[in-house]
Amino acid sequence: MKRAKVSELKARLSAYLTEVRNGSTVIVCDRNTPIAQVIPFDDNADDFEIREASRPISELLLGKPVSLRKKVSVDKILKETRGQQ
């Protein structure tokens, strides 16, 4: 894994992209603080995996429903998690 300052990356972008194309990863730093990561593109990397069920769904629905003490806004939680307001 290589590290490159922003100015160095700008000056030698083609060389760094060639390394990334060959499988390397480049950490981009601003004053020695990592700010970005350049990684090879993967068409199959969508972080979504489908797995076969380990039990029939009828068994999974036998559980007791959970009651929340207060109302929860799923939209609000998602926005907070994603850094949106």
C-alpha cells in the first residue's frame, strides 16, 4: 500500500493510476493525514450478499415482537448515520 501527498498525486496521477490498475492501493494524505483511498475498481463489489436461509421462514416468525419505549424515526437514524441533516 503506497502513500502519496495530494501534490505528488496531482503531479504523477497517471503513474499512480497504473499502479492501482495493477492491484495496488494508494492512500492520499494531506499534511500526513490520510484523507482518501484509491483502490482498484471491482464491478462485483456491491457489499450485497444473498445467502440461503438456514431455517424455514416459519421458524423465524415464531419470535416475540419487540416493543419500543419511544417512537423511532428510521429516516432520521439513516440520515445521521450517513452524515446528512
